[in-house]
Amino acid sequence: MGKLDKKNLRRCVRCPQDTTIPGIEFDKDGFCNFCRLHDKMERIFPNDERGEEILSRIISKIKKKEKGKNYDCVVGISGGRDSTYLLYKTVKDWELRPLAVHFNDGFDNPIAGENMVKACKKLGVELRTITSDWKEGKDLKISFLKASVPDLNMGTDIGIAASLYGVACEEGIKNIFIGQSFRTEGIKPLSWSFLDGKYLKSVQKKFGTVELKKWCPERPGFNLGPKEIFYYTIIKRIKTFTPFYYLNYVRKDAEEVIKKELDWVYPGAHYFDDLYHSLIKYVTRKKFEFDMNLNSDAALVRSGQLSYSEAIKRAHGVYKIEDPKIIDLCIKRLGITKEDFDEYMKLSPKNFRDYKTSYPYIRKMRVPIWIFSRINLIPKVVYDKYFNCGK
């Protein structure tokens, strides 16, 4: 691990992203390819009156098709700002009947847990928590530390997506809502985060000590590869929507609403609804020498929710959730020693290309993936994630 040379970084003239981002390119005017991607997505997914009209049609269609059912959609919820506001909008503004689904991997922030319970109670929504198999979830986290890749939350990310599909399948629900927006989150470079069930299994097979349970459609656990996604999206016709793509979603305004209406409490930082992100931020900064907040800060700058100067000021800094006490708690909860963790930190950095993945297959499926992302069979961000977001 070398020392990050902040002075000699080349940076985009519009956003704070710099040459630490894998696959970043700059045009003759100094704008990066991620900014161009953002502008393209702005055109595809307008968030003005045109976007409101598109979203209104989507909501109306769902209401008509799901009339008479107990639920007309699943809403993924974590207790953080984005998912809580999405649940609020789903009930209060769109008058849908959601089933709130949360995936608990054993590292939930208690504040976020209280937020979920209060929000669901005040909105009259059923909250269904899918608790992962502790042995599997813990072993997966250790396996990815041993694999020496930045995808340290792969098990949880797969578990969240799989739990949403599993509950939707079990209840016969055809629509999943996710509180994500490229205008506030950006899109992580592929080398930083490659969501793939085959990748997870190959890492677990090489480094794990626990055999993962086999896939069951209603209780998928940590199984979500191309086969399972085909089943949920093509066979069961479950669609995934990102409503914030069509809204002028401003985090500050959303926060004021949910604090007033739902007694929501700030967990302490973005992503800190999951305590394990404290360890993730530390490892990616110290070992891989990149700032995982760069892409989200860049998105906020582009959408006018953060100043360029402020984003530059905090780039590559120590993120506030890197609390040594929380990091030690995560290590202890994994059942490993500090010495074990330090040894994992010394391993040479790798990424998903060093393991067996579905990436070659995904590349061949470029056209179908583009089509599926545009008709909501898979999240809209998927296509750009795999094909337009770094190398």
C-alpha cells in the first residue's frame, strides 16, 4: 500500500471525482465520463413535470393491476433517510399499500431500527424483517476480507436484493420500490462494487468455512445469480422501480419531512444504518486508498445539493463513521481477533476480476440487459453500472 498523493491527482472540473476512480476519463474541457453519464441519465429520466407524469402513470398502472390485493408493492427499508422517505411517499402521496421489507445481517444500527418501527407504525404499514443466517452472513464477511477485495458488503447487498425478491415471490407481489437515485448516490465504479451471485459463491467456496443453504424462491438467502434473477423477473414477472429517478429528490427537504411526520432520527451519517460500514470505510481508505464517498458527493454536486469546494475539502478524508470503537465492535462480532484483521489488511489488493464471476456472461447479454433495465424488470441503474461506469 503506497501513500495517496493528493497533490498530483487530476480532478474533474465539475465534480470531485479524480484519478483514483477506476476507468475515469476526461474530455478536452476537463469534464469526466461520469459527469457525461449523469447528463445522459438526466435526459432519460427527467425529474421535472415530465418525470412526475411518468411516475404518475406507473403508480396508476400498479393500482389498477393490484386492486383488491393485500399489498401492491414491496418497499425496501433500512431506517435511513432515503428508504424512510420513500415509504412515506408511497403511503401518503401515492396512496399505495406497501409491505416494508428489511434485511438484518446482525450489524443494524439501533437508531435505524427504531426509525423503521416508528415509521411503519405511524404509516400503518407492516414491517417484515428477514434475518440472515448468522453463521452464513458472518462467514461471508470474513471470506471477502480474506479475498482482499473492496466488495466487503457483498453478502449483505446480495441478501437485501434477494430478500426483496423472496418476499415479493412469497406474497405474489409484482412490484419492488427502491429508494435509490443517481442524482444523490451516483454509480460506483465497477471495480469498487460488483454485485454478482456467482462472484459471491466463488469467493465463499475458496475462503469460506460454512456451506451456503440452497436456493428456495421464497427464502433465497444469499443466492441471487443470473438463474435466480431470470426466475424472479421473467418467470414471476416481478418489476423493480426507482421512483426517485423521476422526482426532484432533495435530501435536506426529505429529512425535514420525515423528522416532522415520522419522528425520524439521523443515524449519524449516510450509510450508517449499517454499523459494518464503519469498518468498510476504514478498509477502503487505508488499504485500497480510495474514497467511497466520492461518487455520492459527486452526484450531490451535480444535482446542486453540495458545493464543489466543500466536496473537494472532504475528499479522501477520514469519514466520520470510522469510529475505532465501532470498528472494534464489528471485528469482535465477526468472531476474529484484531491480529487476524491486521493480517487481512496486509494482503495484496484485488478485485472481482481475480475470481470467477458472471461478468463474461453479462457482457454477452448487453442488449437484453439494456431492454430489461428500461422496462423495470431489473433496476434501471444496472445497465450503466455494468457497461458505462468505469473499467
